[in-house]
Amino acid sequence: MQQGCDGDATAPEPSPTTQRFLTVAARSRRRACAGHAAEEQPEGGRQAMNNIIYIVGLVVVVLAILSFLGLR
């Protein structure tokens, strides 16, 4: 920690990598807070993604059952 002009401790200057990370994180936070993430994906796209996740889950469960029974 460095001493400021009036005697209180100040944080050191962040590195360029840290500044870039903080900028990207702030941009992501602003987008999420503004609701852009929900607007970018239409309802049909969300439904398709849910269907894909559901099918993959079913396949995993079926393979686990077959493996448990020794049929795989």
C-alpha cells in the first residue's frame, strides 16, 4: 500500500491486464442488468435449447441404467 498525500493508504495502480478484466466484467454486468441477454435470444431458441438439454439428459439416464444392468 502506498501513502496518499493526506496520509491515508491508497491502493496501487492496477496492471493493464487487471484493468482490461475489470472493463470486460463491467460491460458484461451492464448488459445483464439492462436485460439485453434476455432480448438477444428469441423464445423459440430458448425452447430448442431446453429440448436439447432434455434429450441429452434422457440419453445419459438410459446409458446409466444400461450400464448398471450390464447391457451396455
